[in-house]
Amino acid sequence: MLHIISSYLKFLWHSKNEHAVHSPFVFNLLTKCFYDKKSKPEYSILKKYRKSLLENKNFIEVTDFGAGSRVFKSNTRQISKIAKTVGISPKRAELLFRVVRYFEPESILEIGTSLGLATSALALGNPKAKVITLEGCPNTSSVAQNQLENFEYNNVNTVVTEFETYFRDLKTDLKPENLNFDLIYFDGNHSKKATLAYFELLLPTITNDSVWIFDDIHWSLEMEEAWQIIKTHPKVKVTIDTFQWGFVFFRREQEKEHFIIRA
């Protein structure tokens, strides 16, 4: 907790808004997407999805393959409490929806479905997109799949798998021309080793316009180290640190720049 507080104070000290940004690409992203305050009809769907989970008092046995939970002491967890304490916040879900709406990705990969709160935002952002969401825990994935089906998210394919196994199989199961994701949301394992492993394994899937979003980049000192390594990778051109998320862009036409933005 002390680490996060310290990191957040540093973030506040260094962060800027759109007035300090001279990159047209980033300026447009901030003004037309990040800072878009207009209400969207889809927000009510996201709220209903969340509300149904918050009202679900059933318990499930969770298999945790990630960095562990700072909230739960047991693997037997109530669905409503998972939604309340672990899932993406309403504000972040709306931002994720806007990001997808802004970039219009046709192929989306989510690493870490949990209860599908972020998945619903990804799927709503572009109903024509193909969304693949990966979850290691079968019981959690089952809840998410039922939720997504009840809300008629027909563009989502839920997959129960170990993440690295799935990424390695991509190279053999898919034809090279189909081995691309326009947007990847990383929220599956908040450890340095896993984050960097996923980063390297998924690099062959990028296009010039790919958008990668890493969750909890300030979760720990290790995650901050992973973020610094990602920023310096030669294929990475633009990054945006919003404290909660780290955005990565591979646009070859851009100068290498790093931004710390209040969003």
C-alpha cells in the first residue's frame, strides 16, 4: 500500500493534461476520447451488467494463477464481492469503452476475463469486433460466460486456458495473416516475469496501429520495472502512463515519446 501511495504522489507531480501535449496523435486521443464527458447510452448497459453481479451472492472457488489478491484471504469468494473489489471500476469501464469506440479495433484480445466487467466494455465499444477473452480459472470463466450470454454479447469468445500456452499455440494454430490483434488488454498476471513474457510472446501479433493496454503498471515495484522495460523496447514508439493503465503504441511514423497523463 505504501508503494502505491508513493507512486501515485510521484505520478501527480509529473503528470500533465492535453495542454502540455504537442503530439497531434496523443492530443486527439486525449481530447476526443480520454476527456470525452458526454453520456453514452451504452453506459447504462455497463451499469446493468455490474449491478447484476453485485446482486449475485453465490460463492465460487477461485483458482488464482496470478500475483495473488490483496483483498481476499481465501479462494472461496462471493461473486458480489469480487465484482465490488476486484473488477474494473465504472469509470475505467467507460474509458475502456471509449478507447475501443475511438480506435475501432476489429480483433481484440483480453488477458484475464475475471467476471467480464472489462470484457463487456470491450465488446460494446465495437459490436462488430471479434473479442477473445482468456481466463485461467474455470469457475470464474463460467460466471463471466453466463453473464455475457445473458446480456447478448455475441461477439465474445471466452477461453479457459493458461495464458502462455495459448500465446505459444497461436503461432501454430493460426495462419500468419490472421495472427494479429488490433487491441490487447493485459489484466491477467500482475508480475514482472509474466508481464514481460506475455509482451514478448505477443509481439509477433502487432500491426502498425495496434493498441496495448497494461493494467496496474504501478501495482508493485516489479510491475514498474516491467513497465520501464516495455517503454524502452525498440518496437514501442509511444506510451501513455495514466497511473492505472499503461498504453503502448507501435506507430512507426511516430517519434519515440513517453507521456504521463491524468485521465
